[in-house]
Amino acid sequence: MLCHFWESTKGEHLHTLAAVDIDTCWCELAVLSNRSQKSVQEAIDQIQGNLPFPLLGIDFDNDSAFLNGNFSRYYQAHKIMFTRCRPEKNDQAHGEEKNWSAVRKLVGYGRYESPEALALMKAIYAISGLFLNFFQPVRKLLAKERVGSKVRKKYDRIYTLYPRGLASPWASEETKARLREVYKTLNFGGPERRS
């Protein structure tokens, strides 16, 4: 979870939850008014509703906002597998890689705490989510191999997340049809292209 404060953590301020699907790299952002259970649960519900496939599992960082008895019951009730990530500085690499490219470049480093800022960030994230998932190309790492002191990485072709979502075996035909309809409104009805 990314905090939106500058110099002081005193008082309530906004937070951003970045969720990244490991299979397709699909990215969803949700803004939270605080770190309460209610705010975190609403953000997870929003993200789950925006994903083009079912939410089967969550791998959070080692944050008390996610690691508590109430959420344990929530995950069990919704049949969501829950795992914890490694306890290191970059403890949630897939989500944290979006902190700069999807969040900081968009909303900066300022302290945000007002209801107006919350409403504005929700609107910004709704629009930016369309850009990130339908038009921003992503290269996915397929394999890493260490050869002496060098690391060789193999990537797949560069695609936007939209064709990855359409190719996902987890996305239902109804969901794929909905994605195609959304894409047509964004692309002014043009032909589908694999970016």
C-alpha cells in the first residue's frame, strides 16, 4: 500500500492500493481514505469488481492492515487464497513496480487527505486504469538465468494488457465480450490490434 503524505505521517491521509495480476499483468488501483478495515475491504471489493477474471488469491505485503483476524475471515468467506510475501524492503515487487509508473507519475508525492482529493483520485484512477490496461504496452519476464556474473532475461513479446486479458483462461466469455465493448468505446470503434 502506497501512502500519500509529505514529511509527516501525522493524522489521516490517503493511501493507494495497487493490485497486479501475475498472469496477465492487469493493474487496478484503488484509493483509500485511511488504513481502516472498512477502507481496505472496500478497496479489495472495488478491485475484485474491476478485474476481468475472478480473484482467486491475494499476496499482500506484511502490513497489519491486511494481516488480521477480520481479513482472515473475509478471505475464507470469499474463497480467496491468502499468502504473505517475503519480508524484505521490496516485499511486494509486482505491486511496488507500479508505485512509480502508475501512481507517482500521475499524482506525485504530495500529501492528500481531504474528501475532495479522495473523490478526485478515484476519478483519476478510473481513467488511468483504462489507459494502463488497454493502451500501455508491457513486457513480461518469462525466465531468468545466471551465467557467471551476468543475468540473462527472456521476455515475451510486448503487448498491452487488453489482449493478455482476452487470452486469459480465467476470463469468462461474458467478461471477454465486456472487455471488447469497453475497448471499442476507447478506440472509437476501430479494429482490435495487438499492441
